[in-house]
Amino acid sequence: MTNTLPTYDALMKPLLEALRELGGSGSIEEIYAKTVEITGLSEDVVAQLHDPEKSSQTEVGYRLAWARTYLRKFGLLENSSRGVWSLTEKAKSLEALDSAEVVRFVRALDKQDAPKRRPRDESARELSEEEGWKDKLSAVLTQRLDPAGFERLVQRILRESGFIHVEVTGRTGDGGIDGKGIARINGFMSFHVLFQCKRYKGSVAAGEIRDFRGAMVGRADKGLFITTGSFTPAAVKEATRDGAPPIDLVDGDELAEKLKELALGVKTELVERVSVDAGWFENL
């Protein structure tokens, strides 16, 4: 296990390796988990938060976001509107990565583009746009919403996602189980699901997943654990352990994306940009 937190440029190589092992593409969560596995970071390192007062984002996650931004600008990564990142043809044919070269190139590119934008680092601006609204949402969920309110929010999310007979039972002290519902698939199949929801700023450990599984055994087909924080690598492994009832995990980032998708307390605004093509008038 590694107890030293790597810099964002030191994470570039393992990030690319993670995507190769994932088959060339992956979600932010998949890339995060695979990179942590490759680098062998300890749970203590993974659990460190970037800014505990503002969000539940881990420092590793923050630095990986920087690494993704730099690699995209260098032409090695591309991302879709659904948050899936993939290797470009340039990355697939790359024999060896020089992270220092990537940093020099991107900084020179940002400096070259400086007159075209406000005097602020472009990479920082893009990263802020990507993560800023999630930080604000995290602060609202962890600081302004009480536990009962968060349970009601999860209940609403599940209903909006197609669950039926969703009940909150958390106040009965039912072995850590906060609620239950039935997930319907295409109107033909259904699964009884028990869920637990935690307003965490830190990381959920494997022990909490085991405790939740112990409470749900024999009572449901699946488990769902939702947190505003994150899950340690050990917790992720425990949730998918062979021979044990499956538990789906939803961390703070996935929760934010779901709220955005369902437009629950999160609004997406389209901004119209108007430009003038002077050359068009000259050719009249």
C-alpha cells in the first residue's frame, strides 16, 4: 500500500493504464477505482478530502480531475456528455507518456489563448465548471438537509426512477436500513430492494457495507447504499463480493448526476452565444 498522495501529473500514467484495462473507456467512478487499484493507494490516502468544508470530493478525485483535463487538452482523452471518458487514437498508439511534456504543452496552450479570455487559467475554469455545482450541491445536502430530509429526497429519487411502494423506515432503527421499495424492469420483472442513505463528507468503509448486508439478508433481492460522500476501494469490493447478496453503491458524484438528470433541485440552463462574422459582410 502507498501512503503518499501522488500529484496530478503523477496520476496521468496510471489513469491511462486504468482506461486500457477498462477496455478503452470508462466512467469517472470506474476510472477512479481502477486507478486507485493500480497505484495501490492506502485507504487513509483515498479517504482524504480536498476541501472538507465545501464538499465530499476526495483529494485523489480532485487530482484525477486535473489529470483528465490535461490529458484531454493534450489529445489523449475525450469525454462524452454522459460523463464517459475514452482513449483517443493518439493515446492508443502512444508508446510512452511524458507527463512533464503534457504539462508544458497545456500550460503553453493556455498562455497562448490567454488574450481570448478572461485572465484566469483555462484549465482551472473548466475544472471549476465541472465540479463547482457539485460542491455547492454537496454543501446543501450535508449542511442544510437533516437526516429525515435526506431520506425523503432518496425516496423521491427512487420514485422518479421507476421504483414503486417506496417506504422510509429509517426512524424505526431497523438494523441500519432506511427504507425499502420495489424496482420494476420493463414492467415484467421486479426486485425487492432495501436501501440505506448516509449524509457523509468522508468515505464509507467496508464494515458499514457488511453491516448493511447483514441487516438485509433474507429480506430483499438487492441492497442500495446511497451516500453524499464516497466509498473506499475495500467497500466497493465488499459490495460485489462473490456469493453475497449484491449491493449497488451510489456515491456523491453519481447522486449529483442523478439529481441533475431528474431536475430535482438542480437546473440546467442553456446559454445562447451570439457572434458576428465580419467576413460575411465583406463578401457582399
